[in-house]
Amino acid sequence: MTLTILGLYLLGVLSVGLLSHRLFRGTGEDYFVATRSIGPFVLLMSLFGTNMTAFSLLGASGEAYRIGIGVFGLMASSSAIVIPLVFVAIGTRVWELGKRHGLLTQAQLMRTRFESNALGLLLFTVLVMLVIPYLLIGVKGGGLTLNAITGGQVPPWVGGLVITTVVLIYVTYGGLRGTAWANTFQTLVFMVLSAVTLAYIVNRLGGLGPALDRVQAAQPELMVRGERIPHLKHLSYLLIPLSAGMFPHLFMHWLSARRSASFKLSVIVYPLCMIVVWVPSVLLGVLGHDTFPGLTGPAAGGVLIRLIEHHAPEVLAGLLGAGVLAAVMSSLDSQVLALGTMFTQDVVRHHGLDRRLGEDKQVLIGRVFVVAVLVVTFALSLIVDTSIFGLAIWSFSGFAALVPLVVAALYWRRATAAGAMASVTATIITWITLFARGGSTPGYTVGGTGLMPVVVMFLASASALIVVSLLTRPPRAELIDQFIAPRHGR
Amino acid sequence: MKNHPLAWVAWATMLVLLVLHNDFWLWQDSGRLLGLPIGLAYHVLFCLVTLASLAFLVRVAWPRPRFPESSDSHPSSRAD
């Protein structure tokens, strides 16, 4: 039964993705950004679905099992306010410039804004390096989850291969429109299934109140933040969701919006979407102690799957598996398409032999790169171990540290190419330094103070940008007028 | 075109919310609110208040186009 439901779900996703191809216009702009035609609802589902990974369903419940209800404030409500503000302050401005200058990638934006090929190349390299662990987490996490949910019937590598193949088909065929449509379908699936799973299991536990009472009697520390979440950690975690400002896959979805006003629904409804997905994950993680007390290590991380197997092994397991697949694939597809677009535009088109690449050829090369990125990701997923999961927070921190760069590009007339290079370089240096110190320590904070490493990276990046920009010659006013509206009286 | 007179209120509300996100006064409180542990209920309510505040921000402080001429037309130039 579990496998049948999973198979039906995958067929549904493929159908939605392939159906979108009917609207394909055959141009590069249509393949990469759906001719900037996506409306408010599909944009909301795409942005939210792309940002939610398997971590939101499984990782969050595992973390809540370990440290309690504070996970929601740490990771969910912080995103509920920071990410919509990123959409307003960065997303809408990027959309406007993307449409004005025909931009498709972040490196294009920085290269033209700062008139620096070196900056474009450096940024391209850093972004690819930061996205790779994110991709691996999706393929590997999805494979391991399917293996657990099917009771070992589907080996992890087969699960990873199935996920990779389905994404490959609808992304190469449907481009961004196929990705956006498939994301909409998948986001609705995992939002509904999160709520259904919570309702079903809580009912089986005899109701929320009695179940919470039992857990509180046994482990009262899970119901408070207490010593497990230091104040400074909670405060500095607010910087992590800023990473949305530099995610290549979100950048690509921003460009696909029909109008600036298309962002409004996403900005308003995002906090509600966070509640729908994260409250069930966190509550089920805490309630896991009622059925499975004393889990440690990877067993604690898989508490949600254990709950499902115990309380509803057949139908709900299949539905939850579909929900996890939905969360994984709705991120993986956008990340892969973003990387394919970056390779096509920033490497082949900009640094290659032919800058006037025809529309057909752009689409063909884009598809070839999507296939190549997926094949390499799947191959890497076979050889890296599960310690890759610990890289997620480091990947987010690197993206967040690059946000001063995009803010300066959009708002600060005085920002220079040298300042931008210094910002990226400072991010690289602080990231490597802190990762060398704490990369292998789960829950690492700077000097054990509770301060998240992202704060140091962000401050170094912003300081380098400001100081070096002020020490170097200001950029041409005519150039800046193309990106930041001319001052009055000019 | 001038900014909406309440635009600053919308942005100030966001700043206040960012401060209120740090509910340190509830750190050791194990009580319940609306059937949920209070530390969780507070942040669910925080999300709902944020939603309402964002709706207000969208209404009064939505960014005006910097280049109105290109906002509803096709791109005039291309980066490569």
C-alpha cells in the first residue's frame, strides 16, 4: 500500500510538470523564468515550497524531540517575519531590475551593477559551492526517508535515484513553469499532510492535552526553552533566514513574477504557511517522547517516521512518504534549475565563445546542464556520508553573510566593485575559519557563548563592503542610475 | 509621489516585532496557553500578529517602482 501511494504521487507530480509544457514558448526566457508570467498564488507556493525541505518535516521533529518546543521560535517564527521582509526589500527590487535589464542570474546582476567580470565569476563560484551541500541533503535525505518509511523495501540509493529521475524529467521538459506548477502541487500536498498527520497521531495518543501532560511529567524541560536554547542563540538565529536574500533558487522564482504586486500574497501569507507546516512537526517531535522515550542520535532524528510506523503503518506512511518527497523535490527542482541557468548564462553565454547564443541553443544548453547537475548530485549522494546534514546551517550562514552585498547593490549608490569583492572575500575567509573550528561540532556557537557563526560572517562581510567601498573611487553616476533611481535634481 | 503617511508606522511595527520575537520573559514558563505550551503558543500568536502587520505594510508601505517605464513593459536592454 505504501509503495502504491508513493507511485501514484510521483505520477501526479510528473503529470503536472509535463502538462505545463503545453504553454512553453520555445525561448530561453520562457525556459529559465517562464517569461516573467507567474501569478500571485503559484509564486507563493513556489517560494514557500522551494524554501521548505525535508528538514521542515523530519529534521524539525527530530530537533524538537531533542531540545523541545523552542525549535519553533528558533527556526520557524524567525523565518515568518524575516523572509517576507526579504521579499519586500530585496525580491521586488530584484524583480524590477531583472525585467529592466533582462537579468537571469545573481552573477549577471552583480557583474553589470559593479562592472566587474571578476566579481561575477567569484560570486558564481561561491554560490555553486554553497548550493551543493543543500542539493545533497535533498537527495540523500529523501532516499533515507523512503527507506525507513517502506521498512527497508526501497534501498536509499533507489529512493535517491527515483527522486532524481522524476525531477530531471519535469525540469528539463518544463523549465521554470514546469517547476513552479509542480512546486504548487507539491507544496499543497505537504501542507495538507502535515496537518493530517498531526491530527491523526494526536487522536491516537488520546488528545493533545493528555499527551502533553504525560510528556511534561516525564521531561518538563522540553516544554520550556531553559538552558537548552541560550538567549544569545535565539537572538542571533534571526540572521539565518536572511539567507533567503541570496538563494539562487529564490532569485530565479522572484524573476518569474508577472508584476511587482504578485509578491504581495507571498509577503502576507508566508507566516501562516510556516504555522501550518512547523507546528505539526514540532509538536509531533515533542510528543514522540510519549511513545518512544529515550531515543538518541539518528534514532531521535527519525522520531516522526517511528510514530507513523507505530500508529499508522500503511496508508499514513504512504501519505507521509509522499509529503516528504514533495518537500524534497519542490526544493531540489528549483535548485537544479537555478544551477543550470547559472552555468548556461554565467559560464557558457558570458565566458564562452558565443555571447549571442540563439534561443533554441540556450534552452538546449540549459537542459544539458540540468541533467549534468542532477547526475553529479546523485553520484555524490552515493559516496558522501550522512554527516552532510550538519552542513545545512553552514550553507545558510554563508548565504546570509552575502546579503549585505545584494542590499548594497540595490540601495547604496556608493558601493564599489572593490567593496563588493572584499565582502565576498570576507565571507569566504570567515566561513572557512569558523567551519574549521566548529564544522564537526553539532550545535557549535562562537566560543560556546550561544552566538551563531552567521553573526561573525555577516558583520565581517558588511564591514569589508562599507570600509573598502568608502576607500575606493565611487562608481559612475550614469551606471548607478540604471540600478538605483536617479537622485532628484540630477 | 509621496510615501503614505503611515508607511513609517508599518516599518516601525516590524522593528518592534523583531524585538518581541525574543520573549525571554517566558523562557522558564511551563504554563499552557490555548492548549499549547506557552513558549510555543507565544510564537504561533507572534506569526499571526506578523501576518496582520505584513498586510498593513503591504497596504501602506509597498515599494514604489524606481523605473515605472520598465515595470509593465518588456526589457529594454539585456545583460550577458
